[in-house]
Amino acid sequence: MRIVVPRETAPDERRVAMAPGIVKRLVAGGASVAVESSAGLGASFTDDEYREAGADIVADSSDLFRSADVVGKINMPGVRDDGFDEIAAMPSGAVCIGMLQPYGNAPALTRLAEQGVTAVALELVPRTTKAQRMDALSAFSTIAGYAGVIRGADELGKFFPMLTTAAGTIAPSRVFVLGAGVAGLQAIATARRLGAVVEAFDIRPVVKEQVESLGARFVDWTDSDSERETEGGYAKETTEAEQEQIRQLLSDRIAASDLVITTALVPGRPAPKLITEDMVRGMRAGSVIVDFAAEAGGNCELTVAGETVREHGVSIMGPLDLAAALPVHGSEMYGRILAALIDHASNEEGAIEVDLDDPILDECVVTHGGKVRFEA
Ligand code: NAD
């Protein structure tokens, strides 16, 4: 099996689909791995490190793609600035694995299908115990949760921890995390490690225990924990009446916070608007909001995707690159996830063989046999 790792070409992307460590393990297991020259530089992995790990370094993009049984990408393949068409360069029958953003990428999925490529969208790997080691969303959410708090802390003109100094006592900062999924829980843990007093809210009361085990207070909004999540464990959309009830509860918690982190998402839907302009007006000047949901429309009414805006004395950050932060660890984690998926989809002879009767592959294979098998 020939696994090919091209360089990523999305703007500001510093990650690469495999770090040298996992390449070494795959090569030791009998795979052949080819890495496009300079592919790892953004994450500070040199061609020499990949060579030492047993990879072939390939400078010619056409040669690289043409030789692939498996293409390991982070972002959806496409047409590069120099006109090189990554999808057209893949051989029919190749398996392309990546964060393909299947919800917004119907034309690219059609092209992959027409090319005869089997495409695997890692976002669609089910969130089950068996599929845990293939869960790229959780890996990148963990990174986002950490990076978002660090960025928010940097924007805030205050310490996080309580300090007793010769120049006086400093009260700890108050952090409020809305949405306690994987990113939110990591944000809570990071803010706690930095010494802040942390509160959290989620539409799914089942997360209360997890929030409390991290040393944060859970802001309860209902006694009933039924019917708030889908069978897959994701949040359901809230009704207008529920949203009003929540808005009233959240208003005073937000007003009391120095840093508000919002991570509330409902898969495939616009992000719920949890913070109104009025709530921002109620915050102390100098406070900060980091809106992790900016890409899905934002959890705050004033969020501008990709920018930091200052309104009513509050900084509202809408970063789009949190999951792509920490390119070294991000690439290392992602490579292990790719390797786990390749291993899962391989037969006893070590060749990749996509079995659509497999419950994990059935969910995440989005093109196969010339057809798109995902409703975007
Ligand atoms: P997500 O990114 O889809 O959403 C983030 C959080 O926002 C969720 O906790 C959600 O409940 C919350 N949210 C949605 N609407 C909201 C609203 N109106 N107000 C407040 N909060 C709101 O979530 P995720 O991090 O991908 O996790 C989704 C689920 O998958 C969780 O139950 C998680 O525990 C589970 N999970 C399971 C596994 C596994 O078993 N392998 C791995 C990872 C995650």
C-alpha cells in the first residue's frame, strides 16, 4: 500500500497530514509512504526527518498523486494556485482521507466521485467508543479549546489567577464557557489551569458532572435531561421559547464574566445565537468574547468571522483558525488518526479495502464506485 502525503495548500495552513513519527510506524508495518517535498515545514518537520522515518520525498506533485493508493490530506483537495488539480491527479480507485467538510462541498464531492476516488470525510466518523481513535473532530476540538482560551487571555488586560503581591491583591478573572462539548471542556480545563474562576453552560444537562469534575460551576437551566440530545450525543436545536428562557438566565452570568468562550454548535445547522447585542452592552468594558462558532454564523450577534471587533467596550473575537493552531501537535494527532483509519480499512494482506458493510466506514465514506453517497 502506497500512502501519499501532499503538502496542504489552504491559506495559512501550517499542519500536515502525517508527522515523521507515524510515518516511521507505518513503514515498519510494511506500508510505503511518500511525502511531498516541504510538506511538513509549516509544522517544523523537515524532509530529512521524513526520510529518516523511511518516507520517499517526492518533489513532482503529479508523480506523487499518481502513485497513491491512499492520499492523506487535512483539507479537501482542490486546484492549487499554480493550476495543479489535485483531484484530477488522483488515480481511479485511490482512497482520499481528510477533513472534507462534506456539508459545504457538494461540487468537490462530485468531482471526487467522477474521478473514481473513494473519499472518506473524517468529520463523519461516528462518535462511538469503537471509533474513538479515528475521531479527528475531537482532536481538533481539543486544540481549539486550548488555543481559544490562550487567545482570549492574551486579549484580556487582566491576570487569570488570584495573586497576592506587594502591589496589592488581584482578584481572579471569571471565565464563562457556553457549550461544554469537547472544545468547551478543554477550554474549561485550560482556564482552570491558568487559575480563573470558571462557570459553564450547555443545553445538554448531562455534561454537568463533567463540568464539575474540571472544577467549574455548571449553570443549570432545566431539571429535565431528556430529549436534549440526539441518539448520536449531539445537541438538538432549541425552540424559540427555550431560547428566551436561556437568554434570561445567561444575561447575568455573561455580565459578571471577564472572558466568555462560546462553542455551541448543532451539526449541519447555523450556530445558535446565545449572546445578543444587549448582553454585550451589559458586560464590563475590557471584557472579551471568543466565539468558536464564528464559521457557523457565530454564537454572538456581533461576531464577525475571522476578525476581532470592539463594540460597547468589549472585544469580540471570531477566529476561524483555532482548530489549525498548534500545528506540531495537531499534525501528530491527525497522523495517528489517519493511520488508525487506514488500519481499520485494511485487509489481512495490508491492502486498503473499503467495506461499506462496516458501520464506521458506512458513515464516513462519502464517495465510492463513482457515486456520491452523502446528502450534503
Ligand atoms: P459540538 O461541537 O457539536 O457542540 C458543542 C457543544 O455545544 C455541545 O456540547 C452542545 O450540546 C452545545 N450546544 C449546542 N447548542 C447549544 C445551545 N443552544 N446552548 C448551549 N450549548 C449548546 O459538540 P462535540 O464537542 O462535537 O460533542 C458532541 C457530543 O459527542 C458530546 O456528547 C460528546 O460527549 C460526544 N463525543 C463522544 C465521543 C466518543 O464517544 N467517542 C467523542 C467525542 C465526543
